[in-house]
Amino acid sequence: MYNKKKTTDKPVEKSSGLNHSSSTRTFSKKSDSKKTISQQSKTHKPAAVKIESDAKASYRKISTAVSQNPDVCPVHRKCGGCQYQGMAYKKQLSLKQRQANMLLGKFGPVLPIIGMKDPLHYRNKVHAVFAFEKGKAIAGTYQEGTHKVVPVESCLIDDEKSDAIIQTIRGLLRSFKIKTYNEDSGYGLLRHVLIRRGFTSGEIMVVLVASSPVFPSKNNFVKALRKEHPEITTVILNVNDQNTSMVLGDRNITLYGKGFIVDTLCGHTFAISPSAFYQVNPVQTEILYQTAMDYAGLTGKETVVDAYCGIGTIGIIAADKAKSVIGVELNPASVKDARNNARHNNIGNITFYQNDAERFLNEMQEQNAKADVIFMDPPRAGSTQSFMASAIFLNPNRIVYISCNPETLARDLEFFKKHQYTAEKIQPVDMFPFTTHMETVCLLTRRKHLAKAPY
């Protein structure tokens, strides 16, 4: 029915952004009007920019006026990862609620933000960069806006076990004579370490990101690491030999274990590979996805599209209550993971396609296919007008938009508002305590009985 693969597609990670064509298309198949969406929406971008700039300025004024305790984390000012470190959690939630209200309140009702009972050590994915300073190996994070490494021994939002493993690796570097990679000279071996832990399963993956596949005494290194941390279930050597700011390269070599970990989310199990997109806060992800399912209002009769589905988490969860689910993802490795995840969960009413999501929706429309509900979960850059136009062409009753950036969500809601969709509910969820970031679930429903279609 739909094309499963386009040979011209180049694989990209979900987090790299939406890979849409910038060309405009007419709505002539659905309307007598021959005006394009972009022509209809000329005022959209400036209006959205003004919304964002006004709200951001007001939000900065509020957030900087709140006093913080600098003694809570000794490196948070250099690290820059936790903008709200030292601030009472209730105050953090209050600030995020204000931001959501300012940016999104004009589109529909913004519900009270859902916070965490325990907002510490929530990250199941921990990344560290290594360097040598005064002859000693250090592990930590880049100072904000620089490539200077800030030593971090423990972090208040990282998984504690993962932090301990990173410190053990740091201690092993000298005894194994492993040099850390220098970005300026291009000399050295170890670039990064990435650790992922399944909070439900307890499984732990350690990814050693190196500039070469030749890792001296790799078996002994793994043996020494597991002697200190026998709970590690898999160790992977990721080869990144490119001059790039990307953490992971394209090649993975399994040194120990099965090369992935498994965890449980919303009653389903998911295999998580080194490069797979998987939410970093599993506690709040359960709330986020359950809210999305509630908003979808599935009754067992719907055809659902999960656009940019990654490893299939949202689509597999939705399949329990839908007639059929279609997952679309450009990254072939993610599609392979998604199909395996569906099989392991005994889900028979979901099909995954490797394709660009916008192109795929166009193909559905050309074949007169119908989607009752569309889930969209774009990266921080938000969606594009061309993708949203493709979604609107399918005329779904509901669009469930999961956003990690309220500023780009405001921009995209402006577009949907002009093209027959109303924001019925807007639910902020604090996925990232002690930072300025949050996730938002928005229910968009198609307006009916209009005297004149907006396109």
C-alpha cells in the first residue's frame, strides 16, 4: 500500500530535526481555492516570532529575579546544565507554569503543570566527556558555551549508579594507558562515555565512544570495569572518527552482553540501543504518554499514525486501544528496533515504515487513506509548515502534539489555528526538573460546521 522505503533517503537520528521539503503545495484536492498554505499563512511567522520574543523577555525577567542557593551544586554555574539549581522546586514549577501560560494561553486552556514527587537523580541517560588536566584524568561536562571540560563527580539530576560507573572508568584510564581525545589536535582515543540504565529492569549499558576501533586491552578493560560494577549488562564500543560535535558515530562493536538494554514503559517492554531515542525521565514519561493516550480518545475503531515514531514507544502503547497503528520513521536502525519491539510485545495491529513522515503522509492522501488520530513528537525545533499541511490533508479528527519546546509549539499552534484546528487541552509536564525545559501535550481537534474553509 504505502512505500516502505525510499532508496534516496539518508538516515538521520530523530533528534537531528525534521527533514522536510520546503516546497509549498496547494490544497486544490480538498478545496476550490488554489492558494497555497504558505500564501494563506504569510502573517504566521512574524506573529509567532512576536509571541516568542515577548514571552521570552518576560520569562527571563521573572526567572532571573528569583534568588538561588549557589551552594547546592558546586559546579552548576560553570556547567550550565541546571539553570534552576538551588531554587525551591515549587518555585521552578511556578516559573514553568507562567511560561506555558504566556506562550500557550491564547490558544486554549493551559492546565496546571505536573511535577515530580522526587525531582532528583531522574536521568536514565548520562553522558560524560573526558580530558586530562595537570596530568590527571577528569570526567565531566563541557562548560556552557565552550569545549572546556568541567569536572563533575556526582550530579543531582543524573542516575547515581551511572555517575559512579563514570568515575570508575576515569580511574581506569591511567592504568590501561588510554589517552583522552583532544578535539584541537585530533589525538587521543576516548572521546565520551554514554550510560543508559533501565529504571524498571535495572539493566545498564555502557557505551565507550572512541576515535578508533582499536581499543587496547579491551577485554581486560571490560573485565576490570565489571569487577567494580557487576550490574553492568552490556558494554559497547562506539567508533566516532569524524571531526564532528555529534557524540556517537555510526559503528557499534559489542564488547560484552547483548548490545542493548530492555526497559518497561506503560506496561510494554522496549529494547534500547545506543543511539535510540528514549525519554530520559521514565517516571514523567509514563505520565506524558498516558496523557497523550487520554487525549487521543481511542475506542478501538481508529486508524492511528505515529509520525517520527523512533523505536515505536508511542505507537505500541496506542495499539492497545486502536484498530490499527502506522509508525513512520526515517532512521532505518530505529525502524528495525521498532519492529522488534512490536514483536516482543505481541502487537499485531501495528506496521512500521521507513520513510520521511511528510512524504509518507502525502502518499497516504494520494491513495485516499484516512487517519483518525495523528501523534506528532518533533524535536526542539518543532514541526514545519509543510509537515503540518500534510497532516491536515488527512483530515484527522484529533492531532496529539507532544512538544519539548513551548516556544516552537506556540508557533505551530498558530498555524493549526489558522487551518481549522483548535487546541482543546494543553498539559505541561515537568520532564526536566532544575532546568528551564519542560514537555507539553496538546490536543488539537478539527473544527466543524465552518461557513468557509480556511484554505
